[in-house]
Amino acid sequence: MSRLQRIVLAFAATVLATPAFAAGIAVQQPWVRWLPADLPAAGYATLVNTGDMPVTLTGVSSPDYGAVMLHRSLNRGGMERMVTVNSIPVPPHGRAALAPGGYHLMLMQPRRAIRPGQQVTLTFTFGDGRTITVQAPVRPANASG
């Protein structure tokens, strides 16, 4: 193998070892609200964008659940309802809260018995292809954050 080939291979290995997400976006304080009887769980976190451009959360997946959906709770005319959303914007130098009463994750079809005190894996995918994987603690149904 030539010296040039070794340099190219070393460079490629360095690039491939770099995390899939770039600096500028973070998922902070993730957690999951467990509900009994195989009811869908809810997922929460704070998305922080320290970059100069807006970022968009386009999906979340988990090996622990068969389906994860982005949702938003709305109160219109005193009526609470939940709607599915395709994405959640995170402004430059800003935050987006996934919290009770607002944007949140619906985690459905658990692939294993999940109980408070455990952790689940969540992978957040952004519009530019970046991903961030976190471990989210599972809290009981009466948890508030």
C-alpha cells in the first residue's frame, strides 16, 4: 500500500469516526412518562440550537418501541386535543420544549416490558440528516418533569 493510500484511509477512518451530529444541536433532559396497561407513553426533552441557522426535528425512533410519533397538544375553545405534526422547528440560538401540554412524543407498541426506573433509547433525526441518540429515564405516570 502506498503512502498516499495510507493517508487517504486514515482520513476516511477519521471522518467515519466523527459523530453523526455536528456541534450546534443538543437534546437535553429527555424523559418518558410511563402509562399502565400498554397505553402509549409520552416522551419529553428540550432541543437546544446554538447554531446560526434554524434546525427542524423531523422524527424520533426507538428500538424499544414499534412506533414513535411527533405530537402537539392544543387547547382551542376549552377543548384539549392532540394532533400529529410532521416536524418541530428549533430557532437559531433558541430552544424547543417537548413538554406536557405542548409538543411531545407518543411512544407506542413497546417491544419489551418497560417500567418506571428503566431507560429507553431515543434517536432524534433532524431535517439535515443529523441524528442524536439519548437514553431517557422512564418515570411514573404522575411525574411532571
